[in-house]
Amino acid sequence: MTKTFTLKRVGLTLAAFLLTLVASAQTVVFDFNSEKWVNDANGHTMELPEGAELEVDGVKMVNHKVFFKKVTNKLKNQHLFVPRGNSFDFIAPDGKQITKVVFEAEEGYFEISADGDKVLPMVNNNENTRMWEGNAPKITFFGLNTPHIRKATVTLVPNGTTAINEVMQQRAAVYSVFNLNGVKVGTTADFNRLPAGVYVVNGKKMVK
């Protein structure tokens, strides 16, 4: 028996889910100009050797250096310095996933990568910002030209919300709409303009 459902009901369910997701999102800011860490304009530095951790609101930042090099990440002059090839992880607390990280960097020192090769994209064409988006409990970032990172804003959501990407992709897909006689009457993009009735979309009956 073919299942029937209404687009309105699906739309309302998706809207409610999106509102819940937005409401449950949390942002955590790593401000490297913060008094929380030894880091000021007078030249004081804080070395971050292999495995050194910084933590804000349950999110951990774990530092790594290239195995055969002595140089480490460090906090200096209100920035996090990540020497070429070095890296650091952001690790979400239990029960959470990281969906976005936005970096603010010093002008000219913005080459941050999530794969060790390609620079992350800018935010709103501002070359001194970089952004990663996805869904993972742990993300590793690499320095390509010793970026000087002023701030990193990490967005978290509860586990179990990864399906939102699939839902949005399905919603964005455009399918042909047929009447019960097999005649094409439009697409899902203009479904709302069709008269009330029963239609066939992607092999399923839809009641409007």
C-alpha cells in the first residue's frame, strides 16, 4: 500500500526540527587575547608543547607539533601562533558535535587548513576570517603559513542532529509532479500553486 502524506505536514515538521536545532546550538569562544592565558602585548609567551590542552566550557583544544621539529604552537601578542605544519584539535564534550568553527586572524596570516593542503574559505569575503562547517566530535586544523589566530568560535549541537543535512538535501531536490493519470502537472518547486488533490512525486502519493 502506497504511503500518503502531505507536504504541509512535512514542512511543519521540518520547521519545528530546525527551530529546535537552532535553540539547542551552543557557541564557545577561544579568545586568545583573553586574560585567561598568559598572553600580552609585552612579549610574554605561553609555549604549547605536544599534547598541551586549552579548555573553554568543556571544549578542548589539543596542540600538536611536527614530530621532527622542536618549534611548538604558542600564545604570543594576543594571538595563537601555529607554525607551518603544526596542528591543533578541537574536541567537543560528550554528547555534542562540532558543526562550525570560525577563525579571526591577523591580516596576512590567515592560512588555516582542515586537510593540511587547502586553505579554509573566507566568511563574507573577509580574508582575515576562515570557516569550517561539518559535523564531527573532533576536528583537526593545520597551519600553512604560521597563521596568527586572534579568536576561534566553535558551534556545538547535541548528538543526533546529523540527519538535518540529509533532510535539507531531500527538501532541496526538485521532482516532477504527476496526477493520478500519469500526466506531468509541474514540479515540487511549484507544488504550492497546484490545486488540491492527490499527486505522485518520486514514486509516492502526496495529498495536498
